[in-house]
Amino acid sequence: MFSDAIEIAYMPDMDDPVLIAGFEGWGNALDLSRGMVDYLIEKLDAKAFGRIIPDPFYRFDENRPSVEIEEGLLKKITPPGGYLHVVQKQTAGRTWFCSRLQNPICAGSILRRHSWVSVKR
């Protein structure tokens, strides 16, 4: 069931990887969590290498897709989920991954099921 939960475009080289995750739609101080990850992705020129497939992790009655409508026509549907980004240059001797996810409940499920990510609590 979870083997198709993350779509990987390419597997980056890793050296003692660390994951920095920001969560949307979570009551935090002025959306600081998501904003911090957006800032790091931009300033460190992180590149997307994978995406979270929402179906195994989201209840669509709680996390509805956002839609874009122009002149009465549906133009775009964006499901919940997120993307994985990697910082190509080493930072503090480690490979940094940044992820922006919509729901903190799904994050632990995703990360625990993928052996290439080490999660420390």
C-alpha cells in the first residue's frame, strides 16, 4: 500500500541526511512552519526530487483539494500532499531535505515507512 506513497524523480546523494518539514494548515504562529521551509527552499536553492502521493495519507473529507476556476471553468485541482526538496550543496557537513506538507498527522506515517529517511524524536 505504501510502496507508491512517495514518487521519486531521482535519488540525490546523501551524507548524514536531515529533514526539515513545514506543515500547512496547522495552527502555528503566523504559519511560521511553512514559511520557514519556503524560505530555506528559496535561499538554499533546493531542488524538488519527489512528491508525496496523497491518497494513502489524507482523508479528503478533512483535507480537500484546492481548485482554480477561471470564467466558470475548472482549470486546476491541487490535492493535499507535498514535495521533497534537497539542498545540493552540503550545509554543516550534512545533506538537507526540506518538505512542505499539508497535515502533520500524515508526516509520521510517511517518514516511518521509508527507510531512506531517519527520523529522530
